[in-house]
Amino acid sequence: MTKVPLLDLKMQYKSIKAEIDRAIGRVLDSQQFIMGPEVEALETEIAPYCGAGFAVGLSSGTDALLVSLMALGVSAGDEVITTPFTFFSTVGSILRLGAVPVFADIEPSTFNIDASQVQKLVTERTRAVIPVHLFGQCSDMEPLLQISQEKGIPLIEDAAQAIGAEYQGKRAGSMGTVGCFSFFPSKNLGAFGDGGLIATNDCELADRIRIIRNQGGNPKHHYRLLGGNFRLDAIQAAVLRVKLQYLDSWSAQRRRNADFYTARLHELGLAEEVAPPQVVRERHVFNQYVVRAKDRDRLAAHLNEKGIGTEVYYPIPAHLQDCLNDGRYRQGVFPVCEAVCNEVLALPIYPELTEEQKEYVVTTIAQFYGK
Ligand SMILES: Cc1ncc(COP(=O)(O)O)c(C=O)c1O
């Protein structure tokens, strides 16, 4: 029996069931499933939360990335600079447009793109830079914003895991040209299915994104732009509107859980074997609590055996994935990223974890290392 699953959404649902059921009921009564007032209301409510002027609801975080690139005119042969240590959809979205991902290694402290390596990768074909705010902590945006402004290259923040995170007081997804969010159920703000969103302060770009979201028709049945069906469901929007009200308290609880783990790992003398995540940029929203562990695979097997859910985010760097396979990148080119892939392990961090569960996680880790 799993004693501490990596994620358990049932308790969260139970705590807000009446409100959620009412919100879904409202959509069912209206029978308006595509666009309409729930999607509009979510966009109005969430834009200020993300620190942006405009928000456009979309079908997924992946589609938010794809639509961002489409709206910015990225096409075949263009180069897009990003990190090799991410959920593959960041890179897949670039590839789907025939564009070329150009990678920079990551910072060992945050696992995010090493901004100091980006400048030298810029060429006349560079059309965008995509930093990923991995696990809920922002990338080092200042140098990236400087490059973006100096060279006129759009910055697409992949904030899929970082809604509500901050960098120098600014919200994730509000600093670049656009910010992309995911409402995949495991995210801090999770829908009851797939969903995503783009935030931006650029009014014209927001208009273009809205047109692309709906097949590119503007006015209806007139297609100057190529789009697709990238719409957010009304039912998902209704669920997300309820959950948005609780998001800050859930993320604060994730932070408290993270503080507990980090303090206990130090107290138990385990910080050498299991290096806790470093919080370099306030504020971290801990979509994942990812340690660097010695003998990672055996530790994961031990925890699993003891009923504790873990996951490796991510075992293979993007530059070594088969579908890229154009021979540009070989093993060894990004040593930090490649080392990290062999050591990272995500521990359960969801807000509803009990004190007992958290203590069980750390003592089971201590048992593995004989401490
Ligand atoms: C960093 C990152 N980018 C993009 C995505 C894609 O989001 P989605 O699953 O909603 O398509 C995810 C999440 O799954 C993610 O973690």
C-alpha cells in the first residue's frame, strides 16, 4: 500500500467539493461549453494574479508554448534558445514548427538555464528565448531581459510549473514577452483535465493569440492567420476560477512542507547524501521538491518499497532525445544538466501532506543511508 503517494488530489477536491460541483453545475445548466462567460471571467481574474495585463485561456501548457511561437512568427529554420533540462514539450513545441532548439547548460543551484551562456548563442536566426521556471522557481530573468531588449528577441517564459512564483518581486510569466502556464492536474493550479494559458502585457499580441486559438478566423470564416483549436473548455475555466481563490494558501503550504524537509534533512545529517533544493530566488512555489541524491535509483526503489511515491524529473536531457537526433549534440556537451539527470528525485510535496507523512519520508530516507 502506498503510504505517501507522490500526489493525492482527492483531499483537495473533498475540501472544496461543494463549490466545485456548483461551478460545474452552472456550466451544465448553461450548456455553453465552448468559450463564453466562464472562460472570460477566468481570464479577467487570473491576469492580475499573473501580474499581466491580458490572459488568454488555452487547451494546454504545450499549446500555450506552441501558440506563443506561432503568434511571434517563429517558423522553419528559425532558432530558439532554451534549456535541455525541462519537460520535453518546451522543446517539442519548437520542433513542431520546424524551428531549431539551441541549448544552454543549466545552473546547478536552481536547475534553470544558465543565463550567462545565452548571449554567445544568439545569432541572426535567433527568434526567441524560452527560459523554464522549473519546479516552481524562476530563472535568472535580469540578464535574459537585457539580451531580449538589446537584440529585440522575444522572451517566452515557460511558467508551466511556476504560477505565483516571483523574481525580484515580479510574477513568473509577467516579465517576458509572454508567459505560458499549464493547468495539468498536478500543477499548483490544476484543472480537471487539460488546460493552459498565455499571459502578456502586449495588447496586440493578446489579440493575435485569441485569433490563433480559434482557428485563425478573424472575422469568422476569414483566415489571414493560421491557427487551430487551442481553446480552453468552459468546464475547466469554471473549476479553475474556484481553485484560484485557494492557490496562494496551497502554495504557502507547499513552501512550509519544503522547509520541513530541508530542515529535517540537515538535522538528520543527510544533506550530503540528499542535497535539498536551493531557494535562490524568492519566491519558490514548489510545484516539485527535487533533491539531488547519491545512489538515486536505489534510494527511489527503497522509498517505493516503503510506500513512498517518487518520480525522476527528468531522466534524459532534451538534447539527447532520439527525435532530435541530428548529431548536433552529443553526450558530455552539457555536463551540469547530464549530471543532474542522474541524481534528481522528486519527493511528495502536495499541500495536504500530514506531519506524520512528511516525517515518515525523511526517516525512511535516513534508514536508506543508515543514519
Ligand atoms: C515545464 C513544462 N512545460 C510545459 C508543460 C506542458 O504543459 P501541459 O501538460 O499542460 O501541456 C509542462 C507540464 O506538463 C511543464 O512542466
